[in-house]
Amino acid sequence: MKKISLLVVGVSLCFGHQALAVDFVRKNASTPEGQADVQALNVALKKMRELGCADPTSWYYQGAIHALPDKVENNTLCPQYVSYQTDLLTAWNNCTHDQAQIGQISPVEKLHFLLWHRLYISYFEKIVRKYSGKADFALPYWDYTDTSYRVMPALLRDKGTSLYEVARLPALNEGYAVGKAPSEDPKKRSEVDQALNLSDLMETRTFDVFSNNINNAPHGFMHDYIGGGFDDYEVYNPIYQKTMDGGLMSWVPSAGFDPVFWMHHAQIDRIWESWNYSEYGKKAPEKELINTPWPYVFFDGDGKKHSYTVAEAYKAAYNVNYAYDNLISVSTQSKDASHLAQSKPMPIPASKALKMVPVWTKSFNASPEQSELVLKPAALDRKSSKRLLIEAEPKSIVMQIDVSFDAKPNDFYLVYIKYPDGRLDKAGVMTFFGADHHADQHAGHTMKDGDMDKMMYTSFVYDVTDELESNEDYDIVIKSGNGSVVNIAVDKVSLFKYE
């Protein structure tokens, strides 16, 4: 990637399209300015936890809108919910973590992930506004990508609050920073820093690739990290009502029930908003969204249902009534993001209809017995890559890596382009949060633990325009973040150009 730096641009300058009509400001939960909103969230959640699970404004109902376990026997939190087949209430189980098919990324996930979660947390915000009594409440965010704020905000760690959840990585509840748990050696801490580094993400040139990448990291990474999913941490999960590997945030069906979920997704939304106003940002492709329908159904503070068509949801997602106290900006040697600091609102560029053209595809059967996997594109493939860059000026160059596995990996992987001189240039991150979600509901069968006949598949895409611009030969290196054996199989690697 180019030499870039990340910085923040202050609240008075960076409201973009919201500059003239913003009603609420989302603040950093770890700063003094954000404390009143964190406390308001605590007050509201205490009241929401006391409501019956059939109340659309209750803690349980709101978490269930994201997802639920397929079955919960003797459900003490919500006795009327036993099975998704018979007991789903309106809007339940609607998150966009849809299982991918072989050799492709779920179109629902790559297109709707950011927009659906934006509206979801915005309606939750309305409910908190009512129950907290704080008329100007805006959802605070946890800025874990900034090393200054890697410690989980204090009220989330306070056992006396409604924001505390025991089923998290214990080190986080004890006040250790992300990547600084006592069990983590210095090498792993370095890999955590790499996984949370936003530089390559913020250089992404197309919406679908950006959406896929932010979904993997920091989104999926932090879900698994917070839940202890990388640490083989066994804990009682009160939503499943059984002991499991990893806490609430590690599993899609229980993630929305941990209060940290809302601050986490406010941060994901903030990163997306920052990218929107960077030199690379683009709107989601509206036509593709409409052609890939998904339900948008939410409830406000009065329990009133709000249903959107995809076209209506698209409009709402790009016309919000809040802003962030600051946005993350990217500057490069050749360009900077000074337009973020202009006082006049700048429109987010629309996504043009780009054609995705294959350059080469290579099948692999690679599953090593070490913590690093090196993939070597054939000489012809390298020549094709060089010719692509020399003869054309594509909008972006994208690498897709298709992988398979028989159990959700308790690990994350860093993907690098390796040059002949040994330099490693990070292309992106692989995480597996949600990789096994909806396996039974959408495929018509039940995926049982240890069922070796039921393989799972997912694909990762990375914008490698900058990484390949030098026209050098290269290898692809996949490294375990935990330093353990890579336990996925790489089935195929493809290179595409968008033009």
C-alpha cells in the first residue's frame, strides 16, 4: 500500500452531508465528553431488561432482531421462544450475516451489511433516548482502532451496571487493553495491531470490497476478540443457556444481547462514514441492492413498527440525523483528505456500474501444518498481472481467496503480498465470525459439531491495486494471528479488475 497516515478531523468541520441538519452527535465512549451518553445507555438498558421479551422495545426483543439461536430449550429469558421454525416474532433473526456459497461472497452480506446495521442501531438509539430521558442521546462508540482507547470503556466493565456482561474475554472486563491480555505474547500483540490497522481498508476503491473487508476486520475480528473466540475460552452463554467456546459476542445469535455490541457497531458505522468522505468513498450500488432484497423492519421508542423497502432504506441510510464528534481521515503522499475539513457539505460519490473482469484464476489444495501458508501464483499468472497493470488503468484490482473448513476456526489470519526482496505488504485480514451462521436455516440441513460431511465455505476479497502497482513478482502469504496451525484449506485464488 502507499505510505499513508490516519488522523481524525474534528466535529466542527466534518459533518459532511449532515453539516446543515444534524440533530445528534455520537461521541467517543472513552472520553469525558461521551460519559453522559454512556450513563444514559446504562439507565435505559436497566429498564429495557425489565420488560417482557415480547415488548419490541425490550432488551431481549432488540437483541433478537439481530439473531437468535436456532433452538433454546427451557428458555428462562423468553419462555415463548424455543425454535426459529415456530416462534419468531416480527423482525427477529434479520441480520445480514448470510452464509456464503462455494466460491462466492454472500451478496446479501456484501451489499446490505452496512446499511442494515446503520438503521438497526439508529432505531435502538431512539429507544434508548426514550427510556433514558436524555433527549439529545446519541449512541457512543468504542474507538478500539485507536491505540489510545483500546481499554473497554469503564461502565462496560462495572459489575454494578446494566452494561456489564460476564461472558466476554475476562481480560477485557478486567481492564486490559485489546491485544494486551496477560496471555498474549508480544508476537500476537503485533498481529492484533495489524488486524486493527485501517490503512488498507481505507484505501479500498469499491463499496462491495470495502463492505466485505470491514465486515471481516475490524468488525468480525472484534466480535471474536471480545467474546474470547480466539482464546478457547469456555463460558456459560445465557442466550444459548449452555456453556460454549466463546462468549456472547463470538456468536451471531447471541451478539446483539451484549451491551458492547451497540458501541462496537457505532464504531463500525463511524469507520464507514469516514470512508464515505475519503477520496476513495462511494455509495452502495442502489440497483444491486434493490435486486438483492432484504427485510428492513425496526421499532422506535414507542414500539411502533417501521418497515422499509430497500429503496427507502437506501435513502434513509444516506440521510441520517446524526454525526460523529470526529471522523478518521486518510492522507497519502500524493493526495490528502483535506476535503473533509471543508465547511460545505460534500456529496458522497455514487457507485458507477463497474464491470468485474477476471484476469486469472488458480486452484489450490493448500492446507499446511504450520502457522504460515505461502501461495505461489504461476509465472503465466504473474505475467497476466503485469500486463493488466501496464496495458490498462483499471478502477481497482481485487484478489479473491476462496477457503473451506469443517469447523469455525478459532483464529484470525493476516494476508500479505510478499515481494522478491522479502517485504510483506498487508492486503487484508481473514476472520470467521458468522461463517457458520444460518447454515441449517438457509441450506435446509442441520450443521452438527464434528459433521465432516458438511464443509463450510467463504470467500475474501482484497483491493490490491496499490500492492501490485510496482509490477513485481509476488507470493501470497497467509499467517495465523495466534501463531497456531493454519486450519483452513485454500481452494482457489482469483485476480479481477474493475473497469
